[in-house]
Amino acid sequence: MNTINMRLGNLELRNEKNLGSGERYLEIVEWIQPDSCITIAIFIKDKEGYFLKSVGDRIALEQGDWHSLGILVKNGFDFLKQDAKGVENE
């Protein structure tokens, strides 16, 4: 998986690595303090492609953050689509 890191306000789209399996995945986090964030959503692969899964009710954001979330979600799906095409061509 290629790397992406995009931040808009308190929200960030980024790659992470599962500590147990070592697999890379894409998540959206909300920065609570300058050095502390929580995962609010994860992109999960299934047989039909990817879907976005909210972590509990953490995706309940301030009104101004919804536009930023939409941009990050769109960029996340675009990134995953392009990344999958790159893997197919290898």
C-alpha cells in the first residue's frame, strides 16, 4: 500500500499498520489535543471493494467538520482505488 497523509482541521486521513498482523490500513482520526488523536473511521476491504466503518459514535463531529470529513472520505476511496490499480499492474 502506498502512503497517504492528509489533514484538514482536526481530521486526518492516514495509513496505519496493524500491530498484530502487520497489515496496512487506512483510517480517519480526529485530533483531540496537539499530541492525542482517536480513530473515528476505518476503511475496510471486503469482496465487493472497500467500505467505511465508523468506530462507535466517534464520527459524530462538530458541524464545521462534516465538510472536511467528506473530502477525506472521497480522497480515501480515490487513494484505495488507485492503490489497487497499482497492485494489479505489478
